[in-house]
Amino acid sequence: MRTALVGGGSSGIGHAIAERLAGEGDRVVITGRHADALEAAAARLRGTVAEVHALVSDMADPASAAAAMEEVEHRHGGLDVLVLNAGGPPPGGILDLDDTRWREASELLLLGPLRHARLAMPGMAKRGFGRVVFVTSTAVRQPQPDLAASVVLRSAVTAAAKLLSLEFADQGVTVNCVAPGATSTERRTQILANRARATHRGFDELDAQDLARIPAGRAARPAEIAGAVAFLASDDAAYINGTVLTVDGGRTETI
């Protein structure tokens, strides 16, 4: 049985990924900052799928990351799949964010995920198998001005993932990114609500405008993002390394 750790596994995309991996027979450890939400999510998953554990951990806290990885090693003998999924920082334009907010966002979106990968990948290489998947955003390829921290820092994550993919490729460890577009989660609702406040326009109007830009005509379901992650984590994706899989209904305009 493989062991997978999924960040942000109590809700949204992270929860859908945990459900998918557990449904395929993996032992899944979901992490997040809030114990109550994690335990509730783990209980929901245990009712329908295989072995699921909840582990309180803060992606942005160095000590918390090290403790989480040590706990997984102690309990399960190592990690096979690492899904680096972190919640988005508060919306804001490039000149709206002060140094404190940039530092906080950097710990969450860049330094925290890199820290987890750095701790996990040598053990994966030693065992001859590993899958690291960063959940980023299509805003990396098609920037959205009011999501500056996400655009800048997830662009850095994408570059870092490319470099990481070179480290242990000959030892069975792959590193890839999944870049979701608009997805039906609480995060999308928050972004649209923020835009509505900033522009003094109606939420429904902005929602319809956003969906009109998507050739598929709708936002993704979290399970559709989870399917992409599960594929990259599978044996079938052994020769896919250092790439970005975009899941956005055709919205991104670049080739």
C-alpha cells in the first residue's frame, strides 16, 4: 500500500484529491491547521474509502513541516506520494501588498511546499519510487491582476518544481504541477466576492462573466482536479516529469 500525504485535505480540491487517492487504495494522510475540520474530513472519508489519517500541520511553519514528515516516517515507514496543496493568500494587486503580506504568502505558497519536498524526496529516491505534485494555478500562465501573490509565488513554485524534477528522475521520483482554472470551491466564491466589493458590481454578474470566458461554460468540479493529480501520482505517469498539467476547461489562451 502506498502512503500519500495531501495538504489542505479538509476541504475543496485537497479533500477531493484525498478521496480519490484513498479510493484507489492508498493510505492517505490529510494535513491542515485546524484539528476539528481535519478530523471531520477524515471521518467522512473513512465512511467510504480506505485508510485515512488526519495530521495537524501548518504548511508555512518550518517546525510543523518537519514534525509532520517525521510522524509519517514513524507511523508508515515513509512517504510515496506528496501532494502540495495550499490555500490561496488574500487577494490583492501587485502594489497593494506590503512586505509582511509578501512574507506570509511566501511561507505558505513557496517556502513551505519546497520544505516538504526537500524533506520527502531523498527518502522516496532511496526506496525507488516517489510522486510529488504541486497544485498551482492557471494564473501562472494567464496572470490575474487581483491575485498578485498567487501569480508571483506560484510562478516561482512552477520553476522550482522543474528544477526538483531533475534531482531524482533516474531513481523513480517524478515532480509535476497541476494548474487548476476556475473551480467550484469556497476559494472561488471568496475571489468573486472580493471583486464584487472592489468594483461595486453584483456577484452573479461577475460569476456569469467569469464562466463566459471558459470554453467549457462552467467551473471545474474538485473531483476533476483530483483526477489529474491521481494520474500524475500513478504508475502510468512514470515517464511524465517536470511538466504542468492544466485543468481549466480550455480557458488559458497561451499555446
